[in-house]
Amino acid sequence: MHGPADAEKFLVWCLDHGFQGVVPARTPRPFHWAGLRSVLAELPVQVPAVRVGGLLEVADLPEAGICSSQKGEQAQSFKHIEDCVALAHHLGCPRVILEPGVAQISGEDGEVDLGDSDWSADAAQSQFARRQSVIDAALDRACRFFFRLCGAFPDTEFCLTGSRHVFGLGEPRSLAAIFEDLPSRKLRYWHDAPVAARRAELFGTEQGEWLENFTNQFSGMTLGDTSAGRMYLPPGAGGVDYPLLGAYRLRSSGAMLAVIELDPGVDSGELPGVSAYLDKFGL
């Protein structure tokens, strides 16, 4: 959203701003991601992962049907993921990032987007309690779904990430249950720093808990910030613990993938400052 719409110009723009690669995802402005293939051979740009949904998608999340009791909704989510796997293979990419589904709640959903600024801690806890009442069934369906998904695409690394949706399974306890149930499957963890910070504000989940719990599954991280309910602000603008992330990356073995994701409303003029800020923490 911050660069040119033309594939070649977009990759040149990324290089000019100091980026080494790009992660295709659904965006408010349509972009022909498959068209990057012909340009990738000519430019030193990596595509380390493809993301199933867009970060702004909450109520209409493509992965929502993973935990559905309806076979049609599960099939729809499977098709969305299958399309992303096909794009990843087309671009020579080994990873697909996705949220692990949304628990089905009886009655009206109510407010679900943790990125809205008018949440109170009590309201968030109340909504989360509704999720907890059906979490066992949701986890059972999610594990069955991922067992089938990993079996269908054994060469793809599926990276489960944090949920912006209040009923989402992308939080430490549910993710731990999925990894424990499917230890032999090619499932990894992708840290979403703004989501972790927002969930710390509303639910008290420590940001470091995500990192410590999934060290053995860790694949990469999405960087941004959150403040007053707004998410994917420039790093350093809010509550994300960047000294913690920097220290974690330093003590981690091997290279760690890090992707910057900014809300479309953030001006591209912020990018030089973003790079300078992240450099301070080795990110």
C-alpha cells in the first residue's frame, strides 16, 4: 500500500528503502503478486513467506472457517490457504503465515476487533470468556484441520500467528495446545509484535510469554507498534517491547526473519525513521 502498484517498480522501491524482501498478503489495494516471479530473477529480493489474510481483515478473515462446525466453511478456508500455497510455490517460497481460526460463539458476535480503540479491559475479558466456553471444540476442529492441511502440502511450512480477532485461537495457550497435539507436523510459530502488545494491554498476557513458549517452533516476526488501540503503527510509537525483541533475536541461533507491517494510513515518509529505530535493537 505504501509503494508503486507496478511489480518491478514496487520491488525497486523496496530495495531503495532498505528492505531485502516482501511478504505477499491480501491488501486493500489489489496487487498482482504472481507477477513478481518474472522480476525476482532480476533483482536481489526475497519472498520468505506468503500471508493468507490481510492484517486489517478481522470479521471476514479467510482463516475463520478453520474451527467451523460447517464443512462448507472449513472447505472455504482450506481453499483460501491452498491458493496461498500455490502462490508461495510459484514464487519459490517455503512458508505460509496464517491465523489458526476463530472459535464459533452462540448468539451475536458483538465487538471482535482488538484493533478498535474503544475496548475496555472488562469488555475484552467478557468477550474472551465467551470464547473460552467453546474453546475445546474449536481446538479439536483446528487440530484436525491442520493435520489434513499439513498432510496435503508436506513441503510447506505453515506458520501460526497471533489473532487480532478476540475469538481467535492465536494466543499462547491455544497455540501451545495445537503444537502439542501435532508435534510431527510442519507447523511453526510467527510472532506478531503488535498483536502481542495489544493482548498484553487487554488480557495481561506478557509479551515475552509468546517468545519463551514457542522457541522451538519460532520462524519469524511481524514488526509494528500499537498505541491507544491503533495497531501497526511505526515501531517505537507504542507499547511493543523492542528491547525484548532485540535481546531475543540476539540469543537466537541462526538468522531470524523480521517483517515490517504498517497500517495503510501511515505515511511512507516514516520508513527511514523506522529503519533507524530498528537498527538500535539489531532488528
